[in-house]
Amino acid sequence: MSAVKETSKNIKNAPTTPNRQWLSLGVALAVPFVAAAIGGRATGKSVNTWYRTLRKPAWNPPGWVFGPVWTVLYTMMGIASWQVWRSGNGPTLEDNTLVEPAKKRVVNGALALYGVHLGFNVFWSVLFFGQRNIKWALAEIFVLWALIAATLVRFYRIKPEAGLLLVPYLLWSTFAAVLNATIWRMNRGNLLARLLQDLALRLCRRSIMALVDLLNELAEWPVLKQLWEKDPLALGETAFSQRSKGLQPRTKTADKVVPSICPYCAVGCGQLIYVKDEKIIDIEGDPNSPISRGCLCPKGAATFQLVTGSHRVNDVLYRRPYAKEWEKIPLEQALEMVAARVKKTRDEHWEAETNDGHPLRRTLGIAHLGGATLDNEENYLIKKLFTGLGVVQVENQARI
Ligand code: SF4
């Protein structure tokens, strides 16, 4: 019930009109600039006085750079927070889907963290320019950096584009931390400053490496790959993942390939039997077969299972006369017994000639009935054998 109420509340509060969308975007953009204005009050007091007197590294950017850079960064921050806010306040204009209460809680948590980080952003200006305390500003900027990174990760999980919008901000903050540490060292010159500067440099390196990883990940993004390879429908190599690129058919490793015929029915589709280490590893249709041209019906395609399946009977079962149980006997013994019975029956029922002396050379004591799984070659051999024995009733389901 509470979930239904929550959903109704979401729908009620949803920014479903373009006006509300623009309003929410305006608020999201205004928030970081308000924070900047508060920090600017502290900065304004010292930037043209005390700050000018500090010793700074040669790579310190000229003063006019900071304004445009921060304007761009605050704008990106505002857009990112707006995108995240919209994810938690559906139905949205983008996909018209309802937002679950659980997702809304995640979004609110991320926005709260964003707000805390903005407070630290302002606080750094207050410490550095307002209080002119470079050391504590340096300590504070490490906390600020961690908050930015945490906000970026949370934003990225909710909406990847929002997280990416904070990447330049994280890089700039890393640079600012290095600059802060260098200024402190140059103006104080103690060991702790150098340690903090090293730490800042390491952070810088790590964030660059993280950025490279991120770019590599992005390069694997299917849409980008399709655009880059000019394959908009993803019908070419862009459809491959790294895993599927490394795949190869199991038939590729076969030691030899033996042509054969499907054992199931009299159509006689061609097959290729792939053998490795004297074991069958696969059975496929033979593209050179004039009958099937590489195709197999579902039954024929399952021939591999017929040959290798665990249910396949490999022993001959024999029940002796008057016995109640079946016993397993070797195939060779079974064949000997069948041959002996055929000979005995043939001898007992042999008809050499008719009553008036015409040659017959036949037996009616044996008949052969074949099934549809027999193929041409097998039927040829059966016909040849049984006709040679004088058997005249040779029948096969497929009558080939
Ligand atoms: S069972 Fe299927 S694959 Fe095998 S010969 Fe008949 S039609 Fe062809």
C-alpha cells in the first residue's frame, strides 16, 4: 500500500511539462553558482592582494584562466545534478517510466552528497583566501577531492553521462590540490608540505589512469564502435565482443574429418564426422553433399548425441532359453551365435530345386525386415548378403 502511495506521489510530483523541466534545470544550474558566489566573497578579499604576494610555481596558470574554467565546471556540475535529479523524479519526458522508491532514495543520497561537497567547495575558498590558511586549505582540499570522486561514482551509477560530466571537475580539483600543496611548500618549505605535494601528485596520476581506463571502456561502447566503424546497423565486426572475437568452432581443432551419411532415414544426407584423439568431437552436415548441401534436419543434427550419448547401449543382452534374466555377452559372441542360427535355419529349410527338377536354391525359413534408419549402403549390403544366402523375403521400410 505504501509503495502504491509512493508511486502516486511520484506521478503527482513528476515534471511532466517542458516548463517544469526548464525550471528544474534553472535551479540545478543556479545552485553551484550560488555556492561560487559565496566562495567568491572570501576570494575577492585576497586574490588581488595577499595572493599576489605568494611565491608560486612557474606552471601556475594566469589569473584570467580561473574564471572561465570554473564557469564551465559549475555549468557541467549543474547539468549533472539535474540529470541525476530527473532520474529520481519520474515519470520523465525521456522514457515515461515510473521511478521506484528505492531508486529515488539512491538519487536523493547522491544529491545530498553533492550538496555536502558543494559546502566543502565553498569552505576551501574561505580557508585559503578568507583565512589565508594554506595548510588547512590543503588538508581540506583532500577531503573535497574524495567527496568529488564519491559524488562522481554515485552519479555515474545512476546516470553514466552525469558521472562523466564531473570528470573534468575531478581533474581540475586534482590540479588545484597539487597547486595548493606547491604553494604551501614554496611559502613554508617544510617536510610535511613536500609529503602532501607527493600525495597530490599521486592522486593526479591515479585520476589520469582512471580517466584512461574510462576512455578504454568507452571505446568498447557499441554505439561509439558503430559510429567509428561506420556500421550503424551493427551487422559487421562491431557486433563482436572481445569474448566472441576469441571464440572458434570446436571442429577447428579436429585431427581428421571423415565423410559419412546420416544414419536416420533414407534421404541419406551427407555428414562430416570430426575426430580428435581417436574420438568423435562433432558431426555436421556436409556442404559437398548433392542431397543436402550441408543441411541436416533436427534429427540428423542430433547424430552426435546418438553416437556419444550416455544412453547408448554398448553391450549385447542375451536371455538363454528358459532363463528369467538378461545377461550381457560380448558383441563377437553374439555375432557368432547369430551366424550359427542363420546357417542352421538355412540348412534345415534349404530348397535346391522344384518337384519337377527346376533349380530353386532358396530358403523360406528366413526373412529380413529392415528399418527406416538403414541407408543406401547398408541396404545394398543386406540385400547382397541375404540374396546370396537364398533368402527371398528381404524387406525394408524405406524400400530402397
Ligand atoms: S534424418 Fe534428417 S538429416 Fe538424416 S538423412 Fe533423414 S532428412 Fe537427412
